[in-house]
Amino acid sequence: MDVINTFALEAAAPHKHAAARFEFARPAMEHAPPTTLETMFREHHALVYRTAYRITGSRTDAEDVLQTIFLRLMQSSEKPDTRDLNLRAEAYLCRAAINASLDLMRARGRASFVAFDDTDEAQWVKDSALNPEARHESIELRNVIRRTLAEMSARTAEVFALRYFEGYGNAEIARALDISPLVVGVQLHRARVRLQNELKKFLES
Amino acid sequence: MKQNKKQLENLLDETIASIHHTQPEAAHIEDAAARVWARLETHAQSDYAMNEIKLESAPAAQVRGCADYQTLMPSHIRHELSPARALLLEDHTRECVACRHAMQNLKDARNGVANRSVVQLQTKNQRVRASNRARPVAPLYQLASHVAQWRVAAAVVVACCLVALAVWQPFAPMSAVNMSVEAADGALYRIAASDTAPLTTGDRFAVNDHVRTAKDAQATLRLSDGSLIEMRERSQLAVEENRDGATINLERGQIIVQAAKQGDKSLFVRTSDALVAVKGTTFSVNSGTRASRIAVIEGEVKVDAGGKQHSLHAGEQAATRTGLETVPVAQEISWSKNAARYRQLLAEAKGVRADIDARITRPGRRYSTRLLDLTATGTVFYVGLPNWGESLGEAHKQLQERLAQNPALAGWWQGQNTNNANDTKREAHIGFMMDRVRAWGSQLGDEIAISATLDGKGEPAPLVLAEVKNANGFREFLTREIETLKSQSNGHVSIRVIDDLSNVANATPPAVSNDAVKKSRGDSTRRDSRRDMRQDKPRQDKAPQELFVWIHDGFVFASPSLDALRDVAAKLESGNTTRDAFHERLADVYRDGTNFVLAADLATILARRDAITQDTAQDAATRDAMLHQTGFDDLQFLIIESKDSDTRTENIATVSFKGARRGMASWLAAPHAMGALDFISRDAHLASAFVVKQPATIVDDLFATLRNVEPDALTEIETAQNESGVNLRADLAATMGGEFAFAIDGALLPFPSWKLIAEVYQPAKLHETLTRLVGKANERLRAENKPGLEIVTSELGGHTYYTIKSANFPVEFNYTFAEGYLIAAPSRALLARALETKASGDNLRQSPRFIAALPEGSDPNYSALFYQNFAGALDSIAPFAGRFAKKGNGDLRNGQPRPADIIARVPTVAYARAFDDRIVISAPSKDAPFGITPATLLGLPGSSFSMSDVMKQGTGEQ
């Protein structure tokens, strides 16, 4: 079996239980989206949402990304063969979620991103065992990482997110993006150096 | 701090790991997914309506069965299929019923619903033929056979349109064609019922067209009144217009509206959960799935969301759901192309109102006064006013400074105040008055008192008194002010400053004043009375009097009566501080703290009534008898005061009596629990309830009064009692308890759902009395050959209902007895509902709005209560109310507030408590005393009251 399919299925596996419980409150509709899209949404919405949430750190944005991706699928005229897509859906959606999230953050721009105070994540950090200063710093540091990612080249940011946020191996990423593992390695290194510099700048400011 | 590489590596890894482990809650994911899916469905629906069938799967690569054939159909309909495949599909649909249906459905969807009826009329063969041609062309003969039907249909449609036009003419759109796209950046679509078209700059669109921006697109629309709507990406709206103004239905997304001046109309924005009304301002509405958020950039908007009304000012924001975070307004509008300009406007306009209210301290409660003890013994009238002069003058000055600094703001202010060409003159006039107010305010202490005694002829001798801050400079200031006033009023002001009271003669008015008198008398014939109003105090009298001003010992006194000033002088000299009862009562008021107090010594005024009214001896005797009988000759004091606290203002009126209340004055009973309120639902529009002493005693009082005052009327009543056999006291009043309530609780149209609840001790006897009264009425009606009344008894849910109705009168009177109360209403259904309300315990007293409107305080009971909440009711009658209101315009501001607006829809409560020797009536109001702050007085947005309006009224300008 294709390696990409394997990793995609594994990656999605922890979220399967959520998808199984999902019940759509669907009114009877004459023109409902066809089953293929519905099935895909039913099975993979959680994957998309989680991925987007990690990158944006915001529930609102994650929801926007989820909508963007499926709307795009709905409207895309040059979309790939459905049966084919179904097999690779998870890998496709994971990448789509990463890119849509990064797009969103790029569009938002640097200034407003700093101003953006995400209470969702603030809540998450508050629940953790950190003291107040550490909590605040933790949120700030994440925002530095997220902001910097949005400023990097699209490919580098995608590779970085797949590797470190989603936990894929270098070889898997290389195959998925159809690039050499060496290039993956170089891009990850560059990204890390850049992020370290940004963290340094942040801590010194 | 210098970070080494290793530390940075670790920090990076830790942060990355924390992001990696970030987990949103499952519930959030599922909620979000459900919302997104709902939106996708809506989108799919509209996409189908657009005939853009994009949702089905791509054409199958290899055709194996019906499912694959069906994936080919959309391409086939679009003529995109290869000839070989088309042939294959056509062949299959001939044989397969399911696929034929599927194909037909797709075509129907594509061609719109309008064609469906025609298609359904086709025979099976025709359908097959039509599908063979791959294009739905109705056969010629079939069209011909439908021509007759179409004619009939067309005739019906035209007739309906004409009727509808006649009926709806008053509500018809004023200018449906004048809406256009001002600017479009990116894809913008017009989505009507049957077609979708891209819109570009300059294109027009109609009412009820859905206008949608695509992703990454922005657009600006212009409405017929000149209002501009800036649409964010992925937003959709439709505009309705009628005589009350335009309504923008924001279906989703975000818009910024620059509303044009609306005149007597309003511009509305409606989202799924909020209604926003404006008169001319700039604001943003963001309608999301979770909730809507409204942010104001400039001016004021009214928001009605979830049954609550808010008034938002520049820089303020409201969300329709608690929990929806607010973001800074500047951020909310950051997507706009005009964001920079809005931000600037925001910073300015927002500042002014808040700044003025914050920097100007309103006069607080006063707990003591030196003025009260200076008023003469025998004072019958006293007013203590806070010195607003300095606050108000300062506020005006600050506003002027702000306007001078900022041209944008000045333009806005101009727009707020400019209605006619005379405005510059008015502005100057306001400026002049404000300068006076400010100057006087800064010279005087924190209180200005007006008192009056009654002279020998019963004429009031008024006295104005205040403390002077700077005694030495005041004399000079006063002289200057008098000169200014004289020059402004062409010498009509006659004020004399007195230095030595013992050396002034009343009879020798100075030459200047004599001239003024003559001149003003000559003028008065040419001058209309309204213009007289704007002159200063002395001018208001028919024969102008001189105003004497005496400055002494850090006080200033002014009065047209030298005697009043001499009384004060005597009091100051003797150091006599003995107080009479009226002064003591007022001292009590001050001890509790007060912002404003108005008091009258009713006992003394009543004692002097002969001198005041100059009635003949006979009239006086009747009058005295009536006063005694009603118990009002025991009146002592009337005190009206306003007390300001942080959150609200209590406006209290107290009427006190010399002893225990007697006669009519004692009808209102002491505070008591009101069980009658339990029958009134929480949605009542109006409710009033009161407790009285025994109704039988009331009848006695009434009869006793009539015996003295109108003996003839009493005889008539007694005759009627004898004829009917019903004794008002024994058969009616004695059966009743002491509690009454009246409510409008339910629909207002076509007939108000009134409800009357009365406590009853003897329901059987009361019912019998009512039956007897109906019987007597019937006898009389029969004598006149008219159909009589009948009482119908019915049982429902264990309750007995009585309905009094007449054959030739459409209105019924229904009543029933429950738990010691009589409940009456115009229909049996309303009675049943009242009983349900009582049984459920979910009544008016549980309504949060009602509770919020009640004052805090220790006593849980009232003697009388009045509550109104017409917020919901106005919606149902809005179209009518709005039209009626336009005719009469009694309010200060042109065209507002109209009942149909969501303005002034705050529920209000007023209540009274009766004690042995006094009745206290109270009406709390929010904000400052009578809703007045420095900013509102200056007419800054957010006020229904403004100084400029008062000036306008005062100077008689239109």
C-alpha cells in the first residue's frame, strides 16, 4: 500500500471515535450536497479542525478553515476523481488544512496577529500547571512561532507543520509533497534557525 | 537576557511540543462542524438555485451501472459529454426509469421551477423525446394548448398585482431602482430567485436581490437615500424598502454602513438575531453563526437583540450573545478600505461624549444648605436647584475646543445641528447663553434656591438666593452682566443692585427702567407672545417689575419685592434660626441628601385660600365643605425631589397630611401584597394594581361627599337603587375586597386584550348582583324593543365561566371567580390563560424586566403600581403607529422618537406607598436626574433632550 495512505490513516486514527459519534442535524433537503462530500465531512471534520486549531490557535479560525476547505471541495470544478480522493482524503485534507490555516494567518497580517488575544488557548494554558507569568509567556511564545511560520515561504511552513505539529516523518513528507527527503531536511533546518532567531528577538525585546 | 543556543533549542522544542499537544475540546469540534455543515448546506442550496450544479461527483471514468450514468448527467446537460458517451447515456435513460427521473430532476433544477408545471404536463413519450434531444424544448402544439391557460394566468397575476398595489401603496418601495454598486473589488453576484449574475461597478440591483461578495472580494453599495454599505468578503445581504425606511437584511458576513441622514425615516439592519436602527451614522454589523456583533464608529445606533434594547455610541460595541468576545472596534473594521479614516473618526467622535461626561463632574447630592434658613418664616414654596452652570458651561467650552481642533468633527457637529439657514444665528445664540450660564455658574455656590412667601393679598413674593463664591468680585461681575443683558435685550432689562436696604424706596424706579417699561409696552402690541418668552424674568410679567438684587455677607438675593429682601436682612441680623414645620421638613430632605427639591406648604396655602381665590361667601362654604369631606383640607406638604445614586435616580413625590388621612384621601390603603398580579403574565404590555381600603367605606365617603356637594346626584342614585333593587353598598361594594388590577396582556389588535382582576369576598353574591343587573337592563331593553343581554354559563377545566353578551353588540364581557378574585376579560380564552398564568407561577412578578425596573428598597410591597413595557407590542402595530405618529410631532426633536422606532422602549415602573399621614409616589429613572448629563444637555448624540432644542423652543424658531 502507498506509504502516504498508511500514514494518513494512522494520523487520523485517534480522531475516528469522534467522527463515529457525529450526528448531523440534517433537515430534509431537496438539494443536499451529495453523499460523497457528506461522508468525507463526517469522517474527517475533526482532523481538519484539529490541524487548523494547532496552527491558528483559535477556534474561530479553525472553524473558518474547516468551512473554507469543504466549500472549496464543493465548488472545485477540477477536483480529482472522487474515488481516488476518498482513498487519499486524510492526507489531502491534512495538507489542505495546514495551507488554509497559514493562508488565513498571512492574510491577517503581522500587526493584528499580535493584537489577537486568543482566549481559547489562554483557557487551555490556564488549566495547565504553569504559573501566571509562565502561562502568559507560553502563549506569547506560541504566537511568535505561529506568526513566524506565516511569514515563511509556503512550502517551508507546510513542511514544518507536517513534521512538528502533525508528527509525520521526513520520508513521509518527502513522498507526500513529491520532493526529496534531503530538501525536507534542509527546509526543516532553515525553519528551526529562523524560529530560534525570532524567539531570541522576542525574549530580548 | 542573552540566550545561548542550547537554551533556545530547548525553548523552541518545548513550544513546538506544546503546540503539537494542543487539543481543542471535542464538544467545540462537533459544534463547529454542525455549524459549518449547516452553512455548506445553505450554500449548496443557493448554488442549485444558481443552476451551477457542482456538487455531484466528477464523471466516472468507466461506466458500470446506474450510479455511474448519473454522474455523467450534469456534463450531459451542459453538453460537455463526448458524442459516444452522450449516446450511451441517452440510450440508458430510455430504458431505466430511475435514471430518467434523475435526469429530469436535474433538468428541472437547471431550468428553474417555473418550467416544472409544463414539464409535468408532458406525456411519457414527450418526456422521452425531450430527453432525447438533450434539451427541454416543449413541442409547439403543446405550447399552443397552453396559450389559453397562460392568458388566464396572466390576467389573474395582473389583477392580483393591481389589488396588491392598491392595498400596499403606502408601504410600497419608494425607489426600488436606485440602488447600485458604487465599487466592486473582486467577484460580486446578484442572486435573484431564478438567475445569478455578476455585478460590477455601476450596476443596479433591485430590492430583495441577494447581493453576495465572494472570497477575497469587497464591494460598496449605494442605496437610494445615499447610504453606503461596505461589504466584507463572503457576505450576503438583501435590501427592503418601504415608507418607514430601508432595511438591510444581513444574511451573513460583515458590513459597514454609512447611513445618510434619514429625516423622519430610519435605516434598519436586520441580522438573524438583532435589529439595528439608525438615523444617520457609521457603524459595523458582523453577523456570524454564533451571534452578531454591532460596533459603532460614529454617532448613535439603537440595537434590539433578544428582547433587550441597547443604545450604542461611537466606540461602543454589543454582541447578541453573552460570551461572544468583543474586539476593539478598530480591529472589527480593519478589513475596510476606509479603515484608516474610520479609525480617525472613531478616535475623535468617541472621545467627545465620554470625555465630556467623564471630565465634567455633575453636581452630586447635597446634604446641607445655608440657604434654607435664610428664607422667611411663612415660606410656602421652595425650590433647591443644583448649580449646573459651571458643568454645563465647561462642557460647552470643551466641545468648542474639540471642534476647533478637528475639522472632521466640526463637519459632523454641523451635520448634527444644521437643519435650516438660521442655524448660524442659533449657534451664536446658544454660544451667548452658554457663556452667561457658565459665567453665573462660576460665580455662585453649588445651589440656587427659589422661595416664595404669600403677601397680604395672597400674591406670591418670590426670592432667588444663592451663595457667592467671590464676594468682592461679584458686584463688578453683576454690573457687567447687567450691561450685557441690557445691550442684548435693547434695554428691556430692569435690574437694580441695592447696597443699602434701609435706604431704598419702592416707589421710585430709576429712569432707565421707566424708559424700558414704556418702550416695552409700546412694543408688546407688535411682538407675538412667543417672542416675549425669551426675555428675562422681569419681562414675563404683564407690567414689568424691577428686579432688586442685594449682595450681602457672601450671598446674593434677588426679588421683585423689597419686603422679601428686608425679611432676609432681618433674619440675617437677628441670627434667628428657628424653623417652622415646613423648614423642618425641608431640613429632613437635605439630611437624606438631594439633587433637586421642590416643596410647597399646602397647609398654609390652603389656609390662605380665601385671599387667593377671592370666592364669594357661598362658593367658599361649598368649597370648604368639599375639601373637608374629601379629606384634602388636611393636606400639609408636597415635596418633589430627585436623588441621584450611581446607577439610577429616584424621583419621589410625597404628599403629607396634618393627621391620619381621611375621606377620599384615605382610599389608597397601606402597602400590601398584591395577589392580583399573579394573574398577569410576564409579557404584559401594561399593568397597574392598587390596594384600597374597604370598597363599602369608599361608597360611604362618596355618598357623604355627594350629600354635601351635589344632593341632586345622590337622589338620582338612590332612585336608581330602589328601581333596580340593587344596593351599591351592600350588594356590590361589600362583596369586594380591597385589591384591584388592570392589565393589557396579549394582542393589542384587533381589540386590546384587557384584563381586570378584583379581590372578591362574596363571589356568589357578586354574581347574583351582576345577574340581577343584567335582568334589570333586559327589562329596560325589552321595553324599548331591543334584543337583551344574556349570561351564558360554561364549564372548562373545572372552572365556571360567565359570558355576558348581546345579540347586536360584538363585544363580550367574560368573568370567572378563582381563588378569591374576580377575573374579567373580553374573551373566555383570555380568562383561561389568566388562570393558567396563576397556576404555573410564571407571572409578571417573575419577569426579569419587571424586577429590574423595580427599585431596591426594604419594603417589598406597594399601595399602587404602574408598569409599562410596550416593546413587543409596538412591533405588531408598528406600521400603523409609525404612520399616525408622523402627523403629530409633539416631541422636541424633529421626527423622533416615533412609536415604531425601537427607541424609548425601556420598561418603566412607577409606584406609590400610602402611609397613615402621607402618600409617597416614586418613579425611578436610569442615568442622571431626569436622564440629563452635560453631554445630553449640549445635544450630543445619545440624548433625547438637548439644550439647543430647548433654546429653539424658547426662541420660537421652527
